[in-house]
Amino acid sequence: MLEPETNVIAFKPRTAVAHHPKSLMERIYAAGSLSLRADDRATKTAALMLQALGFLVIEEILADGTPRRLKRGEARQAMDRPWRLSKPAFSGKIGVPDGEASPA
């Protein structure tokens, strides 16, 4: 007689992504810009993808507090520094939030 065997394997649960790229983009477009800590690698990875598609501008915050705009190839080397993510300048200035009142 065959005895039933259980083949149960416990997998380690995945950690949830801190910010989905769509919600990240919505937050940046609503506020104009968003600051990221140096250790927020999950959000930075999503930001790299959005930058490659042209939806974000990434600036590295230097030690003296000044921002330096990162090109697409430079962003991966600056993962250990704080970043500021901004809405691109589709018309006008970088970092201008959506919904800002237009001049009458």
C-alpha cells in the first residue's frame, strides 16, 4: 500500500517592493521632485528604468549639498549617494509639479 507523502517546500517570502514605478512616477509628477536616501536601492532601481524611458531626471546630491545631473550611464555608479528625482522639463523648467496654476 502506498502511503501519501507531502512534498511541501517552504519558500522564503519575497519582500514587497517599496515603490512601484507607476506610483513613484505619480508622486514625482505631483510634487515636482522627490529626495531619496543613499540606501534606498529598490526605489533607485525603479528610477533607473524610468530615467531610461525619459520619464525622470536623476540628480546626485554631492557632499556640499549641490545637485549634479546624472546621465543615463552615470546613474548606476552613483547608487551610494543621495538622489533627487525630478519631473523632466517637457515644457519649461525641470521639477515643476503637475497641476500648477497657469498664468491667466
